[in-house]
Amino acid sequence: MPRIEFYVLSSAVPAERLRTACQLAMKAWRAGLPVFLRGSDAAQCTELDALLWRCKAESFIPHSLYQDDAQAPVVIGLDEQPSNPQGVLINLSSTLSPQVEHFSRVIEIVNQEPDLLTACRENFRSYRQRGYDPKRVEL
């Protein structure tokens, strides 16, 4: 059963959410874990791809869009099944991933946007209803 964590940001700036996702992806990859970054739509996936290229000037995060290389250490996609199971799912969508069981850890990144807060609260309840024990982490 995956460990579920909600990382809560103090700002409502959408770019902070994406930056945090990239930082968490780098940290997980450096720890040797496969990472799946789940975007909310194709446009956000493209934005994450570009952001990972310039996330840290002194380091490279090996990544790819799912359709280009599903075996990359950091994969960016939507609802595809991960090629590398038991890794980390960083969920930027407002809905639960249908692939939750394929991961050992799921991170939901929450900011203070009212609509996103509402969706994330619902996700938190949904995880509990499914038998998970989600945790809240303040950033």
C-alpha cells in the first residue's frame, strides 16, 4: 500500500507548485527511485518538461514525456500505467490517479488556490475512504 502525503505550500502561485514538483522529482531520482510526474493536462506536461530542463543549472534530471520514453528515470504523463512500478507519483492533477496502487509513494502538491484546495480536500477524504492513511506535510 503506498504512502500518501499532501505537501502544502503557503502560496497560491501556480508556478510554485510546478517548481516544488521538479525539486521533489530531483530528490526522489537522486535517491534512486523512479518518478512519475502526473500533469493535469498535456499543456502542463509540456510545461513540466521545459521546467525540468532548467530546474537547476548545475544538474541534469533525466526525464521524458511518457510517449517519448516511458522508461526514463523521471516520466511526465497523465493517466498512463508506469513502466517502472513502485516508484514515486507526484500528482499535479486535481483528481486521484487511477494508477495509485502501482506506486510506493504518492505526493499531492497543494497550494492555496481555492479551487485546488477544495479538490485536494476531496482527494484526502477519498484516500481515507479507500483505506489509506494520508499525511499532511507543511512546506
